[in-house]
Amino acid sequence: QVQLGESGGGLVQAGGSLRLSCTASGGSFSTYGTGWFRQAPGKEREFVAAITWSGRVTSYADSVKGRFSIARDNAKNTVYLIMNSLKPEDTAIYYCAARNVQSTVAATTTSTYPYWGQGTQVTVSS
């Protein structure tokens, strides 16, 4: 069982960029499919992006397609969320989640993932 830790959040102006990191400890991350989700105040947690354990398949929410990308470096036990052209509506707490499943599906639902990090705040000012 791995423990997940997010980093890289912060305050950025609209149009700016951030790179979030999700680092796993307690075991190898190379067999885990991973997703990024976010939750804004008063809203439900929503899917942002996901990547399979192999890194060959990715999935994105329509709201972030073309602006965000997800990538993994298994040697560093880390999955990244690269966020460009940020908008105020991207403001939220961003969570990474993982599942130890060697699937070709980059899962997009919260219930699919048993392991979660504590989240990192992203604030985009207008």
C-alpha cells in the first residue's frame, strides 16, 4: 500500500502555469494507475486527468483538454499534472489518487481509486 503526497500548488495569475507532483512512498508506484481530481468550495470533487500504470493511456476532462497534461516518471515514483493557461475557474484543491490495477483504462471516477493524497491548493487570480 502506498501513501500519496501532492506538491506544487500555489497562487498564480490567469494565463500562468503550474506543475503539480504526486509522489508515492511505501512501495513502487509503477503498477498503479493514477488520477488527478479537484474540488472547489461548495462543489463536488471532479475528475481532471488520469494515466494508466504503463503511461500509455491518458484521459482528460473536457474543461482541461489542451491546457493540462499528465505524465509519470516511475523511476521517481511520481505523477505530474502540468497545467497551462490557467483560469480562475481552475481554482480548487487538487488531489491525486491511485489504484494498483494494471489496466488499459485511465479511470475517471472517484470510486475507482482506493488511495488518496491530502491535496494541494491551487488558486488562480483574475
